[in-house]
Amino acid sequence: MYAQMVQSTGKGVKTRAEMTEEEARFQDRIDAGEKIEPRDWMPEGYRKTLIRQIGQHAHSEIVGQLPEGNWITRAPTLERKAILLAKVQDEAGHGLYLYCAAETLGVSRDELTQDLLSGRMKYSSIFNYPTLTWADMGAVGWLVDGAAIMNQVPLQRTSYGPYSRAMIRICKEESFHQRQGYDIMMKMAKGTPEQKRMAQDALNRFWYPSLMMFGPSDADSVHSAQSMAWKIKINTNDELRQKFVDQTVPQAELLGLTIPDPELKWNEARGHHDFSQPDWSEFFAVIQGDGPCNSERMEARRKAWDDGAWVREGLMAHAAKKAARKVAAE
Ligand code: 3HC
């Protein structure tokens, strides 16, 4: 259903017989585990899907600041405020690394931003859910950053050099993000009955949207086959989702909280937890703009773009003046 709607560069992976000589040589490099660098020859489809994935990844980091930024002025202590400020600031830096990586593919940050604001590009579905209580800051750090780490650690080995190096830098900071979230959940789950109720409520609301972060099921993933062949993606969506569930269940048990899935149980034969799939119709509705906070998030990004116009114009004027002085001096 959705596959037909997506203009994908990844439909059907070419067989060796269908590849041109250049494509075959490129695939040999990928298969040998070589890193592809900006000046190297690459298939146009490889470049396009990297711009798509890295650009959306960068947008996710920037939009991801909004749900947490909502609680900076309302953090319960000065220490919690400082920790949350540091985390939100890190996310801005992650967006910067990723926009820089995308620019090496010949696209500008302004173009990527216009693609976001026009709806041509996405950001992670998870950021279209509201953060209603302080416990949500715990659930976001624990579950959302936990899922992001699960997805980003393998991306350190992605075939495109600048993306891989950006991921290595980002992953160094993500574990702090997850730990501070889990620490909030621990304090609240072991706190008063009302605090434990808030922590359980946050887990109830963020569990399934966190599973959706890994993308649609492998059967519905239009890009996975090609992205895996080009080692842009190292694992499938379902593989990482399963790893995330297996890792998170014991963490929830330690908190004394219940994951809101009656089907969740350890399957000895599989060596994994069986679990319920998210509501994929909700997922597709959210990524097509119909989530609880989509319009609020896009409004905030449009306002930031408009409010920043004078800064961009000033910097461009300064750069033009400097260039003109340089030419005049030659
Ligand atoms: N949210 C929004 N769109 C999603 C999505 C999600 N959770 N999962 C999939 N999609 C979109 C895809 O972008 C694609 O649409 P498009 O063709 O318009 O781009 C479509 O659904 C089909 O999905 P596919 O599985 O075929 O797409 P991918 O192969 O790109 O897989 C992905 C999706 C697993 C998210 C992959 O793009 C990826 O690994 N991206 C890099 C990591 C990333 O972007 N993480 C986002 C969170 S970053 C974050 O959380 C910050 C942290 O600090 C909190």
C-alpha cells in the first residue's frame, strides 16, 4: 500500500548482470567494506538515498529538541534543568554534524530545510507525540534515545564516510542521553505512588511510538533492500526493533513498570521476546502529517526559519563584502 506511494530510489536491487561496469566496480568497493568519500564515483541512486536518509536524520535531531525544550523551564530542580539543557544542546550539534555530512553530497542546508518545510522531507515520527509530564522526559531519554542508539550504533559502519564519521561522534554522546532519562524513570518509579503512576503513564504513551522509530516492517520497507545492498543500512528495521525490545524488557522490570503489551513474553525457541506490533495505520498517518503534534512542530520550524532570516542575510552580506574586498586587494 504505502510502497506504491513512495518515490523510492531503492525499489528492486540490480543484479550484477544488470549493472554497468562502473556500478559493478562501485558494488565491489561496497562489498569489500571500503568507505565511499564525497569525491568518489557513486550511483545517483546511492547519492539520492543518502541525501534522503541523512537529511531526515538531521531534521529529526533538530525537531527532536522541541518536545524536550518544552520542559527546560519546568524542570523540577536546577540539576535536572542543567542536564536537560545539555542534552537539548547536544541534539542541535548532532543536527549540525548531519547537515554537514549531507552537504558533502551537493545539497545545501537551506534546500534541505525548504524540503522539510514543504513536506517533501520527513523527520522521525516519534517527535509528533506530546510531552505531557516530567516523566515524559524520562521516557524520551530512556526509550527514544535508547531506540536512536540501537539504530545509530550500526550506522557508524555505514558505507558513506562522512555519515559514518558523524555517527561515531554522535554515538559518543547518546549514552548520556539515555542514562539521564533512565535515571529520571528510576527516581520516579521508586518515588511516591503518584510519581510511579506518572512514570507508568509515560511508558504507556511512548512504548509503541518508540517501536515505530525503527520504520515499517521489513515487508513494508521500500528502501531497505537497496540500502542494505549499498551498506547504507546495516540491519533491517525488524532486526533493530527486536533488539530494542529484548534490551528494554529487563530495564522495565528493574523499574517495576509494566510494558503495555499483553502479548509480550520470552520465546525460548526464538531466543527473543514475542511482542505486539505497533498500529501501523497510526504510523503511516503520523508520517503523512496527521499525528498529534505535526502542525505544532512544523509551525515552530517555520517560525525559526523566518525569525532567522535577518541573521542569514547579515552573514551573506558580510561574506559578500569580504569576498569583494579580497578581489579588490588582488
Ligand atoms: N519516522 C518518519 N518516517 C519514517 C520512519 C519514522 N520513524 N520510519 C520510516 N520512515 C519513512 C522513510 O523515511 C521512508 O519514507 P521516504 O521514502 O519518504 O523517506 C518510508 O517511511 C519507508 O521506510 P523505509 O524503511 O523504506 O525507509 P528507510 O530505509 O530510510 O528506514 C529509518 C527508515 C530506519 C528511519 C532509516 O531512515 C534510518 O535508519 N535513518 C537514520 C536514523 C534516523 O533518522 N533516526 C531518526 C531518529 S534520530 C533521533 O531520534 C535523535 C535522538 O537524538 C533522539
